[in-house]
Amino acid sequence: MSKRRFGRVRQLPSGRFQARYPGPDGLDRPAPTTFATKREADIWLTKKEAEIHSGDWLNPDRGKVSFKEYGAAWVDERPGLRPKTAQLYEGLLRLHLIPTFGNQAVNEIREAHVRKWRKSLLDGGVGAVTVAKAYRLLKAIFNTAIEDGLIKSNPCKIKGAGKEESPERPVLTMKQVFALADAIDPRYRMLILLATFASLRWGELAALKRKNVDAEAGTIRVTGTTTELKDGSVTIGPPKSEAGKRIVSVPAVLLPDLRAHLETYAEAGDEGFVFVGPKGAQLRRANFTRTWSKALKDAKLSGFHFHDLRHTGNTFASQSGATLRELMNRMGHSTTRAALIYQHTAMERDRAIADALGKLAEEALSKQDPDGSGT
């Protein structure tokens, strides 16, 4: 039997075969698994030799770092991470990734492990949106592990697993919007109306200052957004993207109310907040929840979230005939995906209108005499 030119193979007492080879680092290294036949071991060594010669060899010791350690370092090393995003990543790691993968070496996690992990989360009642976020984080961490030379390929290969498919949120009618605005504490009336008719997010409204509101021209300049952290602190930073920095026009019918709000409830001075609590404190979601719930009850509404106001306003804007670019600008989005959803909604409404017109035409035609005279 001829001696192998690279590496060696020996049969173990179990009957299986072990392959060993000289690594580029000078160490004698075993294959990560044993083989059922000598031929399989020989083939593995041939591939390993080619890998070394092509410069694709990875030191297996580097990938032995635990996922818990590597994942925590991954978050710490992200430059410019927004506080709320860092908080989200930390929570996903702690609650959904580390309990399963924490003690495993990064280079030992396989596709089957990821599939089993995802299924166990979904079967255990974890929301589909949360699972999608956790999967995207896991995939991003493994992408960096590839760049760091710890692994060769990403074990996250489940098609569509990182896509969030949130249930469709309800849209209020125009009557319901004003009923809610009338039912809530008067200092928050404009909060409701601007969330709807200016398509502003909660964080944008909470960060809004007097200097950003031109009540005469009827415009609002969006330059910042608040972030509320678990420790109760509130920070103000720029919008997530450049598209979020925008100027939004306010319907003229709301301007008298806007001016009245600025005179009655807003903080004084250019740096004063437009919306504050009854004691002058900065707006916080937790403090607003009771007020919101009471207003919904008084307006005989249920199942609505504050963000549904922006969703409603975007729908109104689309139905008014706004173009795709106009919707994107108003919403503060840099991509067309969200705006297209609202355009699709408007087209569905247009189809419903056309169908209703068709029925009216059919009724009118059916009343005509057989000869079409209509007399």
C-alpha cells in the first residue's frame, strides 16, 4: 500500500477511520469527525490539502470561541449603534440566542441547529416578528464570523426567516380620528391630529421643539426623535435615516388649533418642547398610556395603538392621490417598500369605487326600456 503524500489515515478500535494532517501553523491536526470508510477519510484529506494550497484554510482553534462571548463582543464593537438598537440586540441575545447557542463554539453551530432553534421559538409562542429579528441578528453575527476567519459559511440559510410579516394594523375613519382627538386631554389633542395628518411618529412628536414649527406657513421641520431606554432615561438624536429629516406640511384647517396649542400648552422659547406632560415633564410612552387608554374608551374605540394614527394618515394621503415619491417624502422613508403598500391600498379603494359606479350604471341601464329609449 502506497504511503499518502499529504496527511495520514488510521483505523480506530471502533472500526471508523481518523484523518490527521499537518496544518499551515505547524501543528498536527485531526479531522473534526471520523469516517465510516478509509476512502471517505482520503477524500477529506485531499480537499483539506487543496484548501491549504488555495489559501482558504481556517484555523479551527479560532472558531472555538463560545457564541456567548463572540455575540456580546459583536454588539460592543458595532460603531455608532443607536441606544435603542443596542438595547434591542442585547435583549435578543439574552432572551433568544444565548439560551440555545451560548455555550456552543461558533464553528460548531450548523444549519440543523438553527432550524431547530427557530422552530422551538415559534412553537413556544414567541412572536413571529421577534423571531425574525433574532434570526437577522444571528445571521449578521455569523457574517462577521466569516469575515473574521472563524467559519467558512453562514449556517443561517432558511429562506424568508428574517422577513417580518406583522399583521395588518387597523385604519381609523376620519370621524374616529376627530372623536379620539375630542376625547383626549386637550393638551394632547394636537398630538393626535399631527400624528395623523402630518404622519409623525411618537418619537418625532416627543422631540418636537417650537423652533421646528412654523404655525403661519403651516410646516413642521423634523430633525430629531426621542428614544426611551429600559432605565427610564430619554435621549434625543437624529432620525434613523437622512430621509427622516424632512419638512411636513400641516393641513390649513388645523393651523388655528396648532397656534392655540403653542400658546396654551407648549414650553416657552425656541428650544421649548411642543408637547409636555401636565407637570411640564418630557413626554414618555409609559406616562401617556393611561391617558391614551381612557381616550379610546371615551371615544368608544378599542384595539388601536398610537402608531395606527400615522398608519391612518399615510392611508389618507395615499387616497388623496399622492404619488409614490410624495408619500416617501411625507413618511420619511428612503425606500419605496412602505409607500407602495399605501399606494396598493389606494388602488384597492379606487377599484371599490369603480365597482360601485359600475353597479349604479347597471341599475340605470336595467331601468331603460328594451329599445334603450329610457322613457
